[in-house]
Amino acid sequence: MIQSSSDVHHTNTSHPDFNNTEIAFKGKTDKDLNRAYWLFKIISSSFLTKIGPVLANTAIKTGLPVFPLIKKTIFAQFCGGETIEECNATIEQLAKGGVGTILDYSVEGGQQEESFIHTAEEILAIIRKAKNDPQIPLTVFKPTGIIRFELLEKVSAKDALTVAEQAEYFKAKARINQICRLAYDLDVPVMIDAEESWIQNAIDDISTEMMRMYNRDRAIVYNTYQLYRNDKLSSLKADIFLAEADGFIMGAKLVRGAYMEKERERALNMGYPSPINTDKTATDNDYDEAVKFCVEHIEHTALVAGTHNEQSCRLLVNLIDQHGLPHNHPHIYFSQLLGMSDHLSFNLGNAGYNVVKYVPYGPVRSVLPYLFRRAEENTSIAGQTGRELKLIMIEKKRRR
Ligand SMILES: Cc1cc2nc3c(=O)[nH]c(=O)nc-3n(C[C@H](O)[C@H](O)[C@H](O)COP(=O)(O)OP(=O)(O)OC[C@H]3O[C@@H](n4cnc5c(N)ncnc54)[C@H](O)[C@@H]3O)c2cc1C
């Protein structure tokens, strides 16, 4: 069992050693390790990562039975199962290593009312499952799973809505309120993922509204800040001041941001200045500055550091020390994705920090876009796949 965020302990003062592969891969059998090794090898080839989705889609269209193969390989690496129940083994496995679970319903694309209703029901089921379960300390949802993308875009641009659109938006916001309300009633924090900048204003406004209502005593609702955006460090600071002045707890998930190429391309095509920082160093600086600012305002701010960046994790570890905070301060979580950066998650968990992994789930066919994105991301992030491979090889050698 992982520790409850409320039973703060002061005994574990050891620092995590991110090179400890024994702890990092303790829950992996030799077979799991071999699968991970080959997967990251394949993913590291940008050629294979590009043709993989094409091959998979062609195979699906021609009726070849590829789903069992996908389920045993890339799905097994990055997903917990096809249903909430199927994720139980993964939840237990992570908990053994001191790591919590965020069940992430990763079905994408459906932009019809019935799909939104279904997704909202799934999120409510996750919140109910998380109630009183210290192994699931946080929950999450993606706004475009609940509200139509074009509607969010129109609201973000402050375009006038038709009467029908106003009614649709009202209904969609009511669905989000229902989710946050249940999270509040059952005392289960819920995070709202961040998406493209041109729909984000609407998401930010809804998140603030929800926080104002439900974060009076503790952090129930978290918004997400993408620090690759050149305006997000200042808006995070402004929002923290607002929360302090207004008397609610600010919930902030900090990420670098996942839509960089798309953002730059749209800005270029439409002729407006790119909202993305000019280089990686600027993003890294903003991210680390955001982490520092949150820790400096930890009384009124609850922070989830969603990152695979070792430097940023180390920074947060040091800040916790410098401010004399317990490792498992209820306002501080580290978070990574299932199947990635186990050397961070499990070594942090072992040293008594609050760590949670996103555990994506859903029918294999429906989570394919998520899986292809993971593959692509691991190819495009210089060094990330190399690091994963190196650590797996060290552990394979250690076990011989
Ligand atoms: C738990 C968790 C939750 C997440 N939730 C979200 C979410 O809600 N919304 C979302 O958008 N993403 C989300 N992400 C993904 C995240 O935004 C990053 O894409 C991913 O984690 C890689 O960043 P990093 O900090 O792990 O590592 P790093 O490898 O250090 O950073 C890579 C990131 O740096 C930025 N970057 C790279 N090159 C440049 C450049 N030339 N100029 C400027 N910036 C650059 C990009 O954001 C890139 O993704 C989440 C990630 C995690 C682990």
C-alpha cells in the first residue's frame, strides 16, 4: 500500500538515487524487461515509428488480427488494461513500489454528445473507485472528452455563441461541475488536463470557477500549466496570488506541454506569433521557476510535477529539503506516465515522496492514437529513449 497523503511522516530523509535500476525495475520480470528493451529499440527508430501507425491501420482495415499483438506489446508497456477492472494488477504492482495510480481513460476522438456522456460517466466511475483508496490518490480528465473542441475554441476566442451553442455549453459545463462536485463530495482530487492553446482560455476559466467552488479547504480541482508557453509562468503566478487573495487553494499540475509542433505550425500558417518559448532552455527555465514559485507558496498551492525530466525532479527534491517540508507533503506530487521513467517514479517512491503514474486504459482500438503519440514522443525527445534503453541494459546485466 502506498502511504496516504494525510499521514505525513518525517522519518525518511534519504535522497533518491535515480541510477538505482534494482529499485526502478523491481516489479518487472525478465520477460517484461526484454519487451521494454525491444519496444524502446523499435521506438527509437523514427522510420519505424512513422510507418508503424500506417502498417497498423492498414492491417486493421484489411481485417488482420493485429489487436492481440498490439495488446501484448506496446499496449502492455504503456496501458493498464481495457477496463478499470483490468487495471487492478497494474495498480497493485505500482503500489508495491510506493507509487500511486491515476486512472486515465484514454479513448480519444469521439466528438458527439453520446460520447461525452459516456466519458463523463467513466470519469465519475473512476472517482468512485478512488474514494478511500490511497493507491489512487488523484484522478484526471481531458476537457475535449467532455466538451466539443470547436465549442471550446469559439468560447476561447470570445466569439458570439448561437442560442443552441449557449445551451450546449451550459450542459457541458454542468457535466464538468458534476465531476468536480463528486470529487469534492468523495474527497478525491481531480486534475484537468491542458490541451491546445486555442481552446485553453475556456478550460482555464472553467478550472478557476471550479477551484473557487471546491478548493476552499483543500485542493480538489487542479488546472494544468504548460510551461512551454511563453505566457504561462506569469499566469501561474497571477493565479496563485488570486487564490491567496480569494481564500482558496490553488491546484496546479505543471507540465512542459505536448503540442509544440502543432502550436508552431498553426501560428505560422495563421500568421500570429507562436505562443511557444523560442527554445528548450527557455521552457526548462520557466518550468523550474514555476516549481520554485509553487513551493514558495505551498500553503495555498498544491502542486503536481508532471515530468520525466530528471533535473526538474531533482530540483523539487532539493526544494522540499530547503523548505524543511516532509517528503510526502500532501501538496506535493511527482507524476510520470506508465511505462516511462521508472527510474524516477520508483526511486522517488522508495524515498517516501508522493508519486503517481498515469495509467491509461480503454479498448485497444480506441487508445491507438494515445499509443502512437507515446511512440512519436519517445522518438522526438532527444535522449529520453536512450536513457530508458541504457537503464534497462544496466538492469539486465545486473540480473545476470
Ligand atoms: C503526469 C503527466 C501529465 C501530463 N499532462 C499533460 C497535459 O495535461 N497537457 C500537456 O500538454 N502535456 C501533458 N503531459 C506531457 C508533457 O507536457 C510533456 O510533453 C512531456 O512530459 C515531456 O516533457 P518532460 O518535462 O517530461 O521532459 P523533457 O524531455 O525535459 O521536455 C520535453 C518537452 O520540452 C519542451 N520542448 C522541447 N523542445 C523545445 C523547444 N525547442 N522549444 C521549446 N520547448 C521545447 C516540449 O514541451 C517537450 O515536450 C504530461 C506529462 C506527464 C508526465
